[in-house]
Amino acid sequence: MDVTPLHTAVRHPRTGEPAALIVALHKHVAALAPAVHHDEHGQDDAFQTTLTATALMAGSFCNTLDIAVDPMSWTGYPPADHHSRRYAASAITYLGSADGVRGWWVHYTQRRDQLGEPNHVLTLIAPCACGTYLHADIADEDTLIAMLDELKTPPGAPVACDHRLRIRAASYADQDHDSFEPPLAT
């Protein structure tokens, strides 16, 4: 078997030695500025997520959240891990508070199902009377209406610690309320 070289070795112009191709590769990659590209791409993802969240409100929650949430109130966040794309970009909006300290939030992101199809995931984040937060996925407008109708607290007030929303039992969200911080600061 004969081996035919496709390209002769590149020689360094001053020394005449073969140039280290890895050096040329590093220079080329540095010129591409991958860190800046990832940051810009992440910001684009965050912006696109705010637009998608707004569209979801208008299309699927037209009688509830779309009326209550200002489209410009969404804050987008880039994916948490740019390299593996395990976590998608997200958006969050503040709904208000009865005590002026701990408020209610709506969080939006996408998850992929087993077939790789995107699913819109909307999560209601509410303060608990014990000082933590509880989370419940909102599948549709009827779920949100049933969830809010079930509450016996004033609008925006923390939910009683022993109160378990029946909708929450079927939620994909965290079943324990263990966060003492607001979801994301705006």
C-alpha cells in the first residue's frame, strides 16, 4: 500500500523548521473569540426566551397571566451551562407581594421530552409562611385557576406551611420548599 502525502509540512519562515500546527490552530480559535460568542449567544437565548414566555402568556393564559403580567416585565437569563446545553435559558417575572418582602414569581423555561421535542414549563413560585418558597408547575390555564382558587390566603400573601396544593402533587417542580432566597433577583 502506497501512502501519498496530501500536503507538505509547512515550514516556519525564519527558522525553516516545520511550523507547529497547534500554534496556528490556537491563533485561529483565539481570533474566533469563543468566550465572547458564547456570551452573545447566551444573551440571544435569554432574549428569545422572554419573547417565548410572552407569547405563551398570550396564547395559553389569555384570561389570567396575560392580563396580569406586563410583557416588558420578563427578565431573561442565559443557559446555566453553555457547553453542554443541559440547562435551557429561562425567564422570570415578579407578580407582587402582600408583605412587600417576599413575593410571588412566574418562571418560564423549556425542557426536552424523550423524543427531543421542546415542552414549555411554567412554574409558579410562592412564598411559604415559614420563610421558604414553594414551587408548582402550571400545565395550563385551568390548572392555574384551580390552584389559585384553592388558596385561602390574601392575594400575594405567603401560603401556610402545612398547605399542600392538590395540583402541586402532580407537579414536576421541587416538592420541598427549601429556598430562603427569592428565585432570581431582577
